[in-house]
Amino acid sequence: MAFFQFIETQEIRADIHEIWDFISSPLNLKKITPEYMGFVVTNKMAEQKMYPGMIITYKVSPVLGIKMNWVTEITQVKELEYFVDEQRIGPYAMWHHEHKIEAIEGGVLMTDIVSYQPPFGFIGAIANSLFIRKQLRGIFDYRKTAMEKQFGKTDR
């Protein structure tokens, strides 16, 4: 089975507390996800701040506008430093997403590390090179722009 990793960093002009408050609220994910993904949080628990063991359910349309359920569990949280979400039900054979933040001069460095396996083995590896990786790139490009609009980018 093919295994892939996608790493994205971004410098944001904001206080680390502001960024943590924003990213640790599951409802804010919709604000930084492209509209074409049809992203909707579907459970009430998402109104709370993240904690280890939290289950968050979504509807999302990652391919051809086809709606599917996605269930993630917040497996680790270290306030003002990082949290990890892992897919329990969804489009990937495996999905592990680390969200890290650290204070830097002029703001916050945000790092996302997505480790994933597409479904369907060899076919999924081909799909990754044809469109999955490009789609992830597009989602994180959108996220970068949305975060800059929300908070600004550092002057570094």
C-alpha cells in the first residue's frame, strides 16, 4: 500500500492564543475549506473546544460533488502547541493530520503534516499522482489565503 505525506507551513501575523482559539474550534474549519468541498460539520460536539477523544462528523464532497460522511477523532491535544486528528470513517484508507503552531518573531508559524494512504492500493497510488495530491495542494492553498485574510501574514 502506498503511503504519502503532505507538509505545509505558513507564517501568520497573530498572537499564538488567537490562532489556537481559531484552529481548536472545529466549526472554524468550514471558514478555511474551499466552498466546492461542500464541507458541513454535522454533530453538536463540534461546538466545543477540541479535546482528546472528541469525535467530529462531517459531510464533504471531495470528488465530483459526491457527498460522503467523514468522521475524525481528535487523538492528541497539547494546548497552544498542537493537536492531531485521525480519520475513523471516510475516503482514505488512513489519514493522520498534525496541526502544529509555534510563536515566532512577528506572529505564529503554523505547520500541517498530513500522512495518508488513498484507498484501493495500487489504484489509489495512481489516483494520488493524478489528482489527490493536487486536490490537497489546492485545499491548503485556499486555507493559506483564508488564514491570511483572517489574521494577516508576517512581514518576514
